[in-house]
Amino acid sequence: MKKDKLVMFFVMLAIIILSIFVVAMQYQITNIRDTEKDTFFVKILADKTSGYPPFDVNFTAIVLNNEGKVKYNWDFSDGKISEEKNPKHTFLENMSFVCKLTATDSIGKKANDSINIFSKHNQQPTVTILINNERPRREYKIGLPTLAKKNGLNLQRLRSILPESLNNSPGPITCTAQADDPDGDEIVSYRWELKPPTITTLTGNDITPTFVYEGKNVTFSLLDTYVQGKYDLKLTITDSTGQSRSTSITFEIQISQLESTIGSLKWIFFTLFLGTIYDQFLPEQYKHVISDPLWIILEPIDDYLREFLNKFSGNISKVVLKMWDFLLASIETKFPKPIEKAELLCTFDNSEFDHSLSVESNGGVTNEINVSHLITIINNDNSTTAKNVYIKLKVDNKVFSGEGLDDKLEKEELEVSVTAGGETKKLFYDGEYIEGYNLGDLAPYNQFTGEFNIKLKKAKEGTFEDNKIYNCNVYVYQVDANYISHFSKPDILSFTVLT
């Protein structure tokens, strides 16, 4: 009984408190209405308060307690005005706007309101192509090397007669798009355009087809990447707002190890003849013309022969190997092996040098600005020291030549340098390529780290192009290594410059 009375007490208390609250609220609402009855009031409503220029905003004016007809005076803070009640306005600039409205009724009473509109620039996405191998060897397929010679047939025209296993086989090249959007927009499209070396058709016409792939990660088909030579690959990404960004790389398809070995056997028979020329007619500084190509042929043959003979455990294979070792030793006595090139790992901590804020819309540069990122070079070779290593933007030797900067960046107003240990060496200065940065010898597993600097000096209008992306290379060159022996290039580190 006592419990029921207690419950009844609390119920009555709650009803009393609620009644007091309702009466108080009703009084407050009535008081506000009485207060606003004579107050001329205006409020701005907008269907959006932010966007990417150009974008439209529909404004609406809400007025209360006006006397007679109302006049509207809009100021959009960009030099434009309107006298409409509900105007539509287009914002073109990349900035914030304070849009003001003054309303005047027929007896001269005025009311004001304002609203902030934010117009922001939608930035382009960024993208880098990651590739599994820049110089892979193609897989040997019986008959395909003949068809895929650079001046041979177009493999695409033969799909109908080639086995299904070849048509659907993946090739040696796999690429991944590493994309980012500064505004957080979704990347909705990845378009890859692959251009192989020039192909000669059955009618004798030279063509360069373009093979199109879609997706963030792609593996190009065997037939699309079987022709020996250099390929151009372009990737274009598009975000959900329609902004696009493109980047390009090149890679090279080499013949298979078996093709190289079979095609090179004939050169061994010229050894004796070459030895005579080598000893009697060639000056010392030109003897590498014979010795280097000779070892290009002998080394893969040596690897293939040893791998083949090691499959057998009999005495015959041991005898053949001893005879082969004796022959190699005799050849090396007359034709010394070239100095090996060490295997280096070269990286940037960030390969994008963003000068988009440095270059003005007219192509000029008002303030001298330098952008720096770390460059790291590691000798991954466990036995070979990298001799006399240079960081260069231009290389020209008997096997490879290249200039690292895009032609449109080769200006007196652009400077490239490397800084390490308090010392700065220029790679490009006053419109000319300089010798570069010499970091000396790099022993196995040692590393070098320095700052790679790209500086834009003050430049007049039209010196550079605004909103451009330039693909560039820097070369890590071992001066004392013999690149000719393997037809190898210096280590190439790619980077982009945004203006």
C-alpha cells in the first residue's frame, strides 16, 4: 500500500513540473510573437554554400512584417549586384564571398542579412606508374620470335590462327597505378594506352598500334608485349569531378635467354681470327671493341652450359666442364673480362617536385623558390664496389646517351643541384648540363643520401608554362664500370616537375 502511494506521489509531481514548463514555453512564444509583430525581418536561404568554380547558387529571400512592396538589393561581393527577390548567381573566382541582402519596404524600413559562399578550386589528382620490370626478357615460344621480329608480321592480325593458350597468355609486364586526389574525390577511371615498337604489316606498311586497357592494376597480354624493342605506356586517370591527370613511362622487351644463347654460338668460331686482329692491329685503347662484345656472347653461353651440364652426374659432364673452363681461361688471357657494374638501388623519398605555386598563370616566376627531396643510393651488390659514381642529368657513352630534363625546362631560370655533407654541386645551371655530383666509390651495402634540389629563379612572363607536368630522369652513372659489356644503361631514376 505504501509503495502504491509513493508511485502516485511521483506521478503527480511529474505532471505538475510538466505543466509549469508548458505554461512557461507558451508565455515565451507569445512574448516573441508580440515583439516581432512590428519588426521587419529578412533571411537569406541558398541551395548550396560551397562548390568548385564556376558554379551556380540559387538564393531565396524570406521577409516578415513588411509594409507594402519590398525592394531587394543583393551584393554578391564579386562586383555583381541584383534587385531580384530570388536571384541566381554564378561564382567564377576561387575565394570566399560574403553575399549581403538589404530589403526595404514601402514605408522605408530596412532589414539586412548575409551569407558566406565558399568557392574552392578542385585540384587535379596525382598518379605514378609502378612497373614490375623495365627490361624483361620475353618467354620463348616456338615460332613466335620469327613472327615478332621488328620488321615481321603484326601479331594482332594472327590472333584467329594462333592457339587459344597464346591469345590468353599474360605477358611479362604488370603495372599498378598509384593515385591520390588532394580533394578526396574518387578516382573513377584508369585508362592505359600501350604503344609497341613500329610493326610492319603483310602489305609492307609501318604501323604503331595502340592497345587500350582499363583498371587500376593491369597485366598486358603476351601478344601485346612480345615484339622486341621499346614500348611507350601512358596512363590517364579521372576523378569523380572530371579532373584528369596523365603520366607516361617506357619499358623495353628483350629476347629470351635461349634466343640469345642460340644466336650467339656462331661468334665463338671467330675467336682465333679476332685474336690475331686484337694483338697485331688494335691499339690498347681500342681493344675493348673486341673484348667487350666477345664477353657479351660468352657469359650467357657459360651460364646456360653450366646449368645444362649440372643436371647430369656422370664423368662426361665433368670432362666437358673442365674443357670449357680451359677454353674460357685461354680466351680471358687474351681478352680480359670488363669491370663489372655494381647493382644499385636508387630512390627518391618523393619523386614529385611541385612548383605549381611558383609558376604564375602567365608563365612567369616572381619569387625564387627551391623544392628539395631526398635521393638515396644503396649498393645492393654483395661483392662489387661501385666505382667513381656520379649523379648526372646528362650521360653520353658508347651504349647510352640521354638528357634528363624535358626540353621545355632547359631554361636559364631553372637550376638543379645535389647537396650532401654541406657541399652542393650543380647538375644543370644557366641553361647548360653540368658534370654532376661525384659521390666517389660505394662499397657493397653502403649508401649515399643527399638532397636533390630543383630551383626556379625569377622569370619573366612566358618563360614557363602554367599547369604542366614534365617527366624527367636523373642518371646514377658508374664511370669506371664497363656498360658496353652488357649493353646496360646507367641506373635511371624518374621524377616529375609540376609547373
